[in-house]
Amino acid sequence: MGAFVGSLRPEHPLPRALTGMVTELGLSSPDSLDGLEVTGITLTTKDVHPGDIFVGMPGAKVHGAKFASVAAEAGAVAVLTDTDGAQIAQESSLPVIVVEDVRASLGHISSWIYRTDDLDASVFGVTGTNGKTSVVYLLSALLKQLGVRSGLSSTAERRIGDVAMVSGLTTPEATEMHALIARMKESSVRAICLEVSAQALSRHRVDGIEFDVVGFTNLSHDHFDDYAHFEDYYLAKAELFSPDIAAKGVVTVDDEWGVRLAEEARIPLSTLATIPGSIGWESAQWKMTVTAQTQRETAFTLHSPDGRELSTTVPLLGSFMAANAALAIVMLVQSGFDLEHIAHVVEESGGIDVVVPGRTEIVSGEHGPVFYLDYGHTPDAFTSLLAAVREVTPGKVVFLFGADGNRDTTKRFAMGNIAATGADVVVITDYHPRTEDPATIRAALLEGAHAATSGAVIIEEADVRTAIARAIAEAAEGDAIIYAGPGHETEREVASGTIPFDFRQEITSALRDAGYSPGEEQSA
């Protein structure tokens, strides 16, 4: 989402002959490719490097091949496109490689160009509605504690060791994904942790990647603008658990979709239950129980199928974060790590040492209300978040949120209703209205909130800065404020385009204006 920020690529790409690519992958070209070498591939003219193949895909309004001449000026050596695009790209004078389905071809072509089919690293993939980002960060953090250098790709950022950049899509396009993996390979990482969205699977963004272990968190209402029914949404995510994509899997069986996936997946699986009494609790091989919670950490015990236990803490709020940590641990065990070794390492460190940007992140200081910034933007995430904060808050709970414009409208009523049911004060504001009327978005959220019978105070404040200040004004020592939705984000999308807006900085500034000293470091 937002402005183009470039991509992480190999610093020392190895050229490959275009004729070899066409021959080995069974592609076709009406033009001569003799003597041409390729070092990269990209979908956008803003990211063209000399030696790249430029990809011209058909768009909703304009065919991407129209920009082939711009790509040529930036140093592209060829255009990959479909039959219609081949005609359009002729004016660029670049040789054209023609494929029937451009998007479906990108994974394997990108893998060939970047040589990502030869990795000396374990590849982990995580899918589900909620918790994907947290599990990816927990995997990376645990690997670091185990002495393993890793790379990650998440909704929040792409990271290789200490090198990081802000993310665009939850899962980048195949061209960017394989470039990123090649950079990780160049950096000698031993493990790669990838967040995999349903759209990534439907749109071929992880094609050409061989996953060693994949994990499933849960399935709940989201993305019904892309998927007409729960069934379509489930089938998209279930594709990750196919033998041509992954070798092993771990499935959380707290909901009916997890139970179904465990039954239908065609790869070796371990099952994990994290909610006592849930639908999959009795049959699960691994079980997690929460043992203690505070505003700043959650303690839990993970029970293995052979009777062993791992007890530790995660510096994140809520049982759902303990569930994410348990999934990460079981995925590591599936990949070959010993449970007792993991237990020893985290015990020495005093728990799992992790920071997950914008996930139940406390941005307030030691005094005044506790202010949580979170990325939760689905009805199920709201339910879990409110329950977790309520359990550790002695005073009242203030819930601040908005909803995306030009996205799934069917979840808005439920979001408003859950907010007003679980909080004492609800402040509804604008978020990313994009080209949709912000008042219409707020009205749908307000309708759900007013339908609740909890007696919560409901406030509408369109201006985001004013809404933050109003939420702080409604709270005092012993209370909690949750700002759900923005998480790690540093911009807003409005009708005129993308505008800078660092939610974390705006909150800390408002806390100072209210006389509080916000926290100076990220914590959870």
C-alpha cells in the first residue's frame, strides 16, 4: 500500500543468457535474443535496472506493455508480455518474449533469473487471517536466539539481518519476492520466513518457491472484496499446503477451518490447539495453555505429543500472541530443531526476545493510560484484542478505529458492533478512505456500534489527530486505549493520493500534549 519504495535485490547479480531462459523454460520470442543477458526482472518502470526484463501485464485500464519505451530508456533489455502486449511494445524496439498468462509465468521465470531454486536455507511460510505477521517475526526472533541468521518478508517490512525496508504488499509480487530471496541467499541467511496472503496464492506471487514448513493460524471474515465466500477464501489459503509447494506443515485447529485443513492437506502435518475446549483441542498433537498475563507480556506452556513441555514468556499482550509463538515453535520443531534446545535457549534469554511492529505495541510510558497501537482490522481481531486488553486492564477500555475505503464493506457493521460491545468508549474516525466517501464508511461503523446494547459511549470524529486526542482525553490512569488498524503504518491513503502520517509519532505527540511521557522505545 502507498508510495513505491523500491525493492531489495542481489547486490552482485549474475547475468544469464536470454536464449537460455527461453529454451530451458519453453518460452517463445519472435525476436532475436542472441548476445542479450538478463540480471533482473520487474513489473514497474520505477524499479527498472540496466539488464532487466520489463514485464508488461494487462491492467484494468491500461496494458503495462504501453510503458515498454520508458523501461527501455532505463536499461531494460527485453519485454515479457502476452500477445496483445507484444503488439503494443513494438514501438519500444525491445525484443519481446511472449507468454499466454503473464502473471502465472512470473514465479518460475524470476526463479530462473535469480537462481532461487538452489537455496542453502530453510523456507518457512505462514498463512491465515490474523497473526501472520506476528508468527513471521516470532520465527525470526527465535531463530536469532538459536544463532541462525534469517531473513523475513511481512506486511510490516522486508528484512535481511539488520537491513530492512518498508513493505508494500503483504506478499510482494513474484518478481520482487525472488529478488528478495536472492539477496537473502547472497547474504548467507540460513532461514527465510515469509508471510503468505490468500491473494499471494491466488495471484501466483509465491510460485517457484519451495517451502520446507508452512503454518496456518486461523480463518475469519476478511477480504470478501476479493473472495465471494468463506469457501473461496479457505481454498486459496489451503493451496499453500499442497505437496508441490510445501514439504511439511503445522495447522492450528482452534476453528473449523483449521480442523478441515488438517484433514484435507496433502502434506505431513502437525496439529496445534491453543484454546482449551476448542473444536480441535482433544485431537490436537500439540497443545498450548496460557499461564499468566500482564499488560506487557504473556506466559504460556507448550505441550508436545511425547509429553515434553516448554514454558516461557512472550513480550506481547494476549493469549492470541502466545498462540502465535506456539505455532512458530512447532514450525521450528517440524524443520528439525529440538524442542529442548529451543526451551534452553529461551530460558537463558528470559523468554522470547521479539518486537513485532504495531502489534499490541505499547506507545505510552509508565504513567497515565496504557496506549496500544495494533494492526487488527477484522472483526475476529477486534474480538481477541478487546478481550485481551480487558483482562489486564483495571479501568475502562477506549477503542479507537476506522475502516479501509474501497475494500471489503461487509465487515464494517460487525467491526462497529464488536467495538461497542467490548469497549467502554468507542471513537470512530477516518482511516484510509481512498476514493470512497469517508462519511459513508463511518456511518456503517456507527450503525454497528449503535446496534450494540452495552451502553458504551460512542464518539464520531472524522479528523484523525483530533480523534487521537479525544481518545486520550477519555482515559486516565488505570485505563487502556487501543488504536486498531494502523499498526506499523506511516501514511494514509486519501482521495488525492498518499499522504505521510506516522501513527506512532502522532500518538506520542498527542500523549505529550496531554501531559504524559510516552515510551521512547518499541515494546509490546
